[in-house]
Amino acid sequence: MSRSGQGTGTPPLASTAAGSSRPAAQPGDSGFDGRAALGLVGLGVVGHVLRSRSFYEKVAVAAIVVGALKRIGQDNGASAMASLRAWNQREMQRLERKAQRQGRAVKGSGRMARSGRPRGLADVVPKN
């Protein structure tokens, strides 16, 4: 039983268009004609979208949303900067108070060093 036609195990020969030496276009080949057709379809879709009222409504809503989000971001950034400035000011005041307390403590320690041994520790003899 021999079979003829497709599937006989031999690769199909390239078909040529009548009156041409070039091979005929196969399904799936996208040449200039295919790209031109896709371009025309794309232009038609764009034209339809641009004539659509709902498209312009969606664009307007999107523009409003983007503007609102931008404003929210600016407000958040401004409030964050204000909070940072306030924290920095409080921190600087805290550090200044700490430095003043330490300055007084240093002055007091000088008086203690000049006054001699502590009285409560006179009984303790240092071990060398």
C-alpha cells in the first residue's frame, strides 16, 4: 500500500506564483502587504477611538486623577519636610540643653577634685 500526496515522507516543493520566479507567499508570511494591512487596521482603530466620546471622558478622568495624585504627593512631601524641620529643631534644643548640663557637671567636677578625698571613703585603703 503506497500513499501519494502529502505525508509521503518527502518534503514539499516550494510553489511558485504563475508567471514569477519568486516563491508564492505562504500563510504566516508577513511581507509588506501584511504590514500595510495591519497599519491600515491600526489607523482605523485610532480613528475610531479618537471619535469616541467615552475615550475623551476617560482621558479627562485620568488627567484629573493624575493631577490629584501629584497634589497629594506634593502635600505629603511638604508635610514630611515640615515634620522633619520640627524634629530637627527639637533635637537641636535637646542637644543644647544636654551640653549645658554637661558643662555644669564638668565645672562641678573640678571643684570636687580640688576638695580632696571623699569623706565617706576615708576608711578604704587602695590596694596596689
